[in-house]
Amino acid sequence: MYKILGHHHISMITKNASQNNHFYKDILGLRRVKITVNQDDPTMYHLFYGDKTGSPGTELTFFEIPMVGKTYPGTNAITRIGLLVPSEESLRYWKKRFEDYDVSHGEISTYANRPALKFEDPEGLRLVLIVSNGEKVDHWQTWEKSNVPVEHQVQGMGTIEITVKRLEKLARTLTDMFEYAEISRTEDEAIFQSVEGEMFGEILVKQLDGPSEKPGRGSIHHLAIRVKSEAELAYWYEQVKQRGFSSSGIVDRHFFKSLYFRESNGILFEIATDGPGFLVDSDIEHLGEKLELPPFLEARRAEIEAKLTPIEEKK
């Protein structure tokens, strides 16, 4: 039986690519591994950040929509991103760093039953640093040129929080279709893991009634989960169809192949393959340094570049 290997990436909306680039590259210390465009609307940037090579499970991605409005928080949305750090000492390092850079943050506390530090990016995207205690994606690689010390670097994605009106509907999708393990449950909250005992595939589901979130800048567009190969992706495509979910069908994204579907609360999931990865069109030394386009858009490069505002780099 095929297994979901954990999170693949998570995609958000930003109003300003230059501000976004500064925060995730210069303050969080991630590597910008790809500057490309939204393949469905190449007038907008699609930026990827992660470890040294943008390994599956480490990727935070952003679509730039300059005209986007504010987010109106609510239910039926992905509502927080967990990022793994090595130790409680790392939380103290990050708290001081957030103070120095004037980043909105809380106090060191707990989240999903582990030591944690909540914070927000400049557009109000909700994140939390969680102590990994060694639970990180096996292939995570240190980014040697990061301005964050190795012993405190973000080690990839951890717990992802999803808030829905109908917890049981999402629970059945995760457990019955994808075979996630339910590891805890209260009246209005449950935690699921794709690989039991590991945080890099963990989803925290909260039940909340009320109006659905109205997405805008700083909102989360979708969560992608990992599969190893195209054969596995084809298998999951059949599972999605058999359960009556409409989907995109299998799409070639150049860096990976994937499919998209919405579960019963309207949460958008992507199922994405591990390969070929971001080195398919760039060498490791120069990842993320220039605009790279998938082959089917290359003939339109001049037109696409003319519509994009150059990303400013902070000195």
C-alpha cells in the first residue's frame, strides 16, 4: 500500500514579493530556491523558499498578487504553519531575533503539546516554531550561506493547522483515504500524522463554526502532501475520484507532478511527487538567483518579464 510521506510544500498569498523575499530569506534565513511564475497566471511571481535544495517537506511558496486585499480570518481554512527548529535554546534565539527585527511574536509556550513560539510575518500570516527533538525530514540540508546559525536553522515544515466547521469530515478523508493515524482527540480538536510519531507530516484540525475565512494577503492557499513517484500519484488520483471529489487531474509542474482537490469543507489539497525537484533546470550553486520558467513558457519570457516588478534585495 502506498504511503503519504509527509508535507511536500505549502503555498500562500503575498502582496509584495520584495518584502516577502526579505522576510523569508534575510530574517528567517531560508534559501530562496526558485524564482518562477504562477504557471496558470504567469503575470504573477511564484517564489519558493526551503533548505539548501528546496527539498520536499521544507518548501514555503508564495504567489504575489499586488492588488490583493486583507484576509478576514474565519473557519474552513488552513490557519497556521508549524516550522521545526532543533531545541528550546533555538526558541530563545528566535525570540531575541524577532525582537531585534521587530517581528510580531508571542511568548515561548506550547503548541501541539511541544515547546513552541508563535509569530507572524509582515502580512499577518500565522506561523509557529516548534521544537523538533530530532524529528525532521531526513533529507533536510543545511544552507551554509544562511545568516542564521546552523544550530538554530529552520528544519522544514512541522504541524499544519487546519480549522473547519466539520472536523469529522476532514478526519475521515485523512484517516480513511490517506491512512493518517489519529494520535489525539478532544471535543473540538484532533491531531493526525501521515508517518506515526513524526511531526513532518502532522496536521492539527480544529473545529470552529462561523463564517468562512475570506482569503487575502497572508492567507494560505493550499497544502501539498508528498508521494514518491508518478505511479503513486496515479494511485491517489483514483482514490480521490472513487470518493467523489472533483480534482484537477494530474498536472506537470516541471519541478514535480501533482493533482489538486478540495475536501468536504473546501480545504484545497495538492498531492505532489518528490521529483524531479528544483535542480532540474539549475545547478545547486545558483538556485533561486534568476527567473526560471518551465519549458512551455520560455518562448514568452520577454512578455512575462515585462509584467513583473524586479525583486529588491536588502543590503
